[in-house]
Amino acid sequence: MNDVSVLSEDVATLSAEDVAQLLSIPTSRVAQLVRDGQLLSFRRDKDVVVPADFFDGEEIVKGLSGTIILLRDGGYTDVEILRWLYEHDESLPGTPVEQLKAGRHREVKRRAQAMAF
């Protein structure tokens, strides 16, 4: 992706190298996780980065991958998915990514499924 304004600057990110170290995998595997819909990445200041919120300790947040795949299958682009994950929703309350981190992945996936189909 080349849209530098995908997410606001206050969203903390990790480089592909940092993600690889966090997950104890090769950097090439990080790119594969993005291709497979397990993670999303974007460009910020010419670097490919992944939002830090996508991780809970040394693991990918539960429900994130399923949400990404649901939305991709529904025709959403990665940029649209990233923006939706960080869009505040009073009815949740908060953002979908905050709710995933809080363990409310079923509700987030239910909403993603409703949007996608």
C-alpha cells in the first residue's frame, strides 16, 4: 500500500522486522502473514509497518485474522479494513480493534460479516 494517511500518526506501529522478532519468525514469514490475511500492513514514511494493536503479547490478537478474511471476501480493500478497524463506533463502544483486544471478537466478526454481505 502506498497511502501514507491510511491511519493517523498516533497509531503505534511495528516494522516487519519488529513483528518477526515479536512472533519469533523470519521476516519473510511476516509478508506471508499479510498476503494470507492474518495481518495487515501499510506504508508510513516509506516503511512497511503493522499496527502494534494487532498483537497481544507475542501473539496476533484473537479474531483479527477472521475479521480481515471476512472483509476481504466481502470486497473490502486492506486500506478500507484498516480504517474500519480504527473507526470509533458508539454502539461497540470504541473501535473494532479495541474490542478485538478486549476479547469481543465474536461481536466484531458479526459486524464485519454484516458489512461484507
